Amino acid sequence: MHVDHSELDRRTLLRAGLGAATVAVVGSELAFPATAQADPGADLDWIISCDEWGARPPADPLSVSAIATNKIIVHHMAFPNVTDYSEAQAVKLARDCQNLHMDGNGWSDTGQHFTVSRGGYVLEGRRGSLERLQAGDRQMISAHCPGENGRAIGIENEGTYVTETPPKALLTSLVKLCVAVCRQYGLHAHDIFGHWDFRNTQCPGAAFYRQFPELRRRVFAALDTDLSDVPARRWPDLWRFVSSPAVQVVQYLLAHRGYTVPVNSVFDAATVAAVQDWQYRNGIPVDVDATLTPQTWETLVPELDGHATGLPVSAVQFILNIKGYAEVTVTGEYDYVTRKAVKDLQALHGLPRNGKLTTSTWCAIVGGVVRQSFRHR
């Protein structure tokens, strides 16, 4: 039997101390307790199931994750921005995606859990995802983001959004889907991230990513969340099984603190050791997988004003350039162009537009979510 290690995400299971103890037969009864917020009777009939769109059977048995879901990761598909918004096109999209993932990537099934078409149709991706969403207990182990496949619901959105933004129908359905996922798995609007927050990729596209604060606000409103229930900062929980632009920011900051680490976005052994040493020296519980916990982030990032120079400024410039601010270059000098980009990002996230690199500004820069983003605007 072919084993797709990117799908099984065995390292995620090992971290939970459960090894390969996954449930491999889709549709079987699970022993896991249901999430307290889940509604087994939730109306999810608007999601087109694998059977309804005519999915191929998986090439190998699929597995259910043994650990809890803790986030949503949003993608664009890098497919054409078609003007056919019909259900027939949505079905074709689901089939094309499955064929690409199975025949091109060699995966057992579609990589993501759900797919949203430009016409606003929502379809099940990986078989079993809709059943697990209905139960709200554990997710199917997926293949959309290595390192996060056992704990993140992956949503692919038809189209390419580097310079263009999605149609209104897609965004409306994406909000509806995120709300359903949050309700069933006990998640929140501040648990929504983009693919490149955990992987080196252009996905979900710079133009689409700029809409994420508004996406989260719409989900927040639909969930009727109390602002006091939102953490001051929801940092991306990077760990040694992911590589992303934010990992390179961490490496810049570790180098600034005196550690000898490569600055290359790869969460390698030297970076793991440096993160764990930083945690130990700062009285933070040392994480076996060098997870960037909130305490780790908040002690690592330095608050800076407009006169700052050096590696922390280079870190900011690097990730701003990656995430759509093409005019920003890595110089280590907090120049006018960098300050302008920081102010723009602060405005997107509801932060004071002062150009200062506060802890909350750092959080927004590296892909996190701040409480101010959800205040009425």
C-alpha cells in the first residue's frame, strides 16, 4: 500500500504521544469525545458532498487525526479566475483538483478538507471531511499544509489572488463555511490563518490576504463572539515541522539575541535548539517541538521606534516584502517605505497607525491576530 507521509502527518501524531494510532476506516465510529460546542444536528446540506459531485474513491485508506483541531488555514488554488460561476463549474473544479492531487501529486485523495468555487458553491474535498465536521470531534488528516495536516482545517478557494481579489459570492460562502467550522470544532475567528503563515508559498495571494482581517471580522460577527473572549494577541503557533516566512523572522530575531542560526525559513535543528534555549533562559516551559508559544513570541520580539536599525528591522522588511509590500527591501534601516508599509498594516488590523513596532504590531506582521482587529470599524 502506498503511504503518503505528507498526508498522514505522522509527526503530528507522535507529538501527541499517540504514534500511528489513527482510525483508518472512514465512516467508522470513533472513540474520541465530541467537542463541547459541536451540534450533531447542524444543517450542512449546503455543502456538496464527495458522493454528490462524483469523487473518485481514495487510493488508500484515509485516517482521522488523533489530536484536536486548532485552526483554519485558507488557500487559493492558483487556478484560473473563471467567469463561469455555475454549479457545474464547481463540480468540474472539485474533480480537476482531485485528479491533480491524486494523479499529479500522488496523494491518496484531494488534499484539502473543503473547496469554495468562485460562484460560491462549497464542496467537500477529502472524503470523510463532511462527516467529521458534522460530528465536530476530530478532522480527517489532510495534505494541504505539511506540519499542520492533523490539526488544521484546509479550505481551498478557486482562483489566483496575488493581484486580484475573490468574487463576492466566494467570500460570502467562505465566511459561512468558516462559521460552520468554528461552531463545530469550537474554534474562533482569531483561529483563521493563511497558508503562507505556515509554509513557504505565495498562497493565499497578497490581494486575498489583505482581506483576512475583514474575513475574520465577518466570522466574528456571525459567531456573536464577545470581544472580551478574544486574546490580546493570537500568535501563529509555529513549530519544528513547519517552514514559512515567519520562521525566517524568528531566525532574524534569534540572531539578534545572539544565537548562531541560519536565516533561511527552514525550522532546522539549530533553530529548534535556539528556541528551546530561549524558552529555558526566559523561564518559559521548554517545548519538545520548539513551538513558538505566546510567551516565546512576546519575549523574543523587541518593541522598536522609527530610529531602529539592524536585524529586527531586516526581519520586518523581509516578511513585508514577501506578503505583498513589494516596494520594501531588506536594508536593516527603518526607512520611509518600511514605515509606510507598517502603518498600512496597522490600519488593516485596527492598530494605531503610528509606525511603531509594538508587540501587537509584530503579531500582525508575522501573521497573527490582535484583539483590536475585531473592534467595530
